[in-house]
Amino acid sequence: MLHGADGQNTNKMTWDQFIKFQRWEEFPERSDNPPMTVDFMFWKDGQKFYCTGEDHGFVIVDADWNRLAYDKNFLKLLETSIWDGRSFKDSIDNLLFAD
């Protein structure tokens, strides 16, 4: 069992597992802009982040709710450079997700 910085149970996830977690296979017609079916919390390098809907789009915010990235297209948000030129998608192998 892995734990986030605050002791919460966490899991690692691959990109393919993330796609299944978000149930994108249920929306093949939206492959260029799949829906965010589940808001989620994750840790990167001991810091907590959230991904949720905001302002008719999607955001990744830090624990203080400071916006790091925004896009109306969920997939593009996940592919946006956030951390030293790396996106959520690029970093997924190093993220911990709340259980």
C-alpha cells in the first residue's frame, strides 16, 4: 500500500488504467475530447493536486486551489505542460492517486 503525503491510501496508475478509470471506452465518439467522468486527487513529489471542472472546462489545481492548467478539452488539459515541461500524461507513472 502506498500513501500520499497526508497518509491517505494511494495507488499508482498507468495511462491505460487512467483511461479505464475515466471510462472513456463508453464514449468512442469523443476520442478527441473525452469526458472527465470522475474528479480526482493525486500527489506528485509529495504535493497534492486536484483535477476538476471549472469555468466550463477542466483544471488542474494545487492544494491551495491555485490553477496550474486549464482547458475546455479534457484530453488537451492532460497533455498540457505543467511541471518542467512535463504534462499530467507524461508524469502519470510518477503520480499517486487517492484510493
